[in-house]
Amino acid sequence: MAVEVTKDSFETEVLAEEKPVLLDFWGPACKPCLGLMPTVERIAEKYDGKLKVAKVNAAQNRRLCINLKVMSLPTFLVFSGGEEVDRLSGEVTAEDVEKLAARWADGGR
């Protein structure tokens, strides 16, 4: 199951994590975001132990979005070793998210 992350838990839930973290920025009024939620949950189960999956409600965490330069939804960031290492945004498909998750669950790049 994907973990909910806020500006207050970002450091401990994402930056301090040893395995890669797939961070889903979504909004309650974003239809594409809502459509991708089942895919995100499936990825969280599929790669449990290899990849941490976390979600950020962009509407409730605007400062975090600004700090990470998240300008559109949906946006997916991958963090590894406390650093952003990959990004996917704009017209994102379930297949795009699957490929991103598989690459980082498998060691990256």
C-alpha cells in the first residue's frame, strides 16, 4: 500500500529511505491522477520490499510542490539516496508509471 507523505513527513518517509521511492503527486480534482491511483496501488504491492511507493496530495502540500518544482499533475518523482533521480510528468500513462517503477525496483537506469 502506498504511504501518504506530507511536507512534515517528506524527510523521514522519502529522503531517509534506503530503497528507491516512487513519489506520486496527485490532486483531488485531477482526473488523470485519480485514474492512475489503482495502478499506483498495484505497483506498491508488486514491488513491496524493492521500491517504496508514496503519494502526496498536491492541494494540501503546495510548499513541497514548489520546493520540488512540481508544476503539473500527475507528476511522479523517484528518489534514491536522498536525491531525485528520475521524473515523469504531463500526459502520463499507466504503462509509463509501470516502466518507471520496474526500472527503479530493478536497481535503476
